[in-house]
Amino acid sequence: MVTQQTGLFQAIADPTRRQILDRLREGDGLAVNDIAARFDISRPAISKHLRVLHQAHLVMESREGRHRVYRLNPGPLREVDRWLEHYRRFWTANLLNLKKHVEGKGRQQ
């Protein structure tokens, strides 16, 4: 079963799509050609990546004259951040325990 969350994770799993999101984070909105100019792949390939990002609600699309302009929609990324928070706490606790263990062994020798 594909859920909206699964679609979100699939969308950000691709490094090109993450780079597109990074690029959109820098600006007020970019046309497909402006986005594609930064990549070594074709404009149709960028359009496909943008379609996936749009379906995951990570970008908003609007028409400005003859151009489709894309803007970052960071809202869905909050869901990813909430999910990752559990792992941040897990790793922080485990690394702290490892540090205590290593420092304790150093004192015993």
C-alpha cells in the first residue's frame, strides 16, 4: 500500500530531486528551464522529477505567462523531520553511552 508518507520518502530518496528542492529553497520561484540549466540532464527529465515532487506536495506549480514556475512547499518535510527526531534521540543516547563506556575503560587501565 502506497501512502502519502511513502510517496514523500520516495520523492526525496532521489539525489536529483533533493538537489532540485535545495535549488528551490534558494529562490522565490523558478521556471523549468531555470531549474534544468543547473543540471546535466535533459529538460524532460527535470520535468519528470518536478512531477514527482509535485505529486508529493513538495513543490507548488503556477503559471506565469508562458512559463510554469515552481516553488518549494516545505510543509511535508516537517513530517520527515518528526520521523527523524526519534532516530536523533536514539543515536544521541547511544553515542553518549558509548562515550561513557570508552572513557570508563580508559580510567580502568
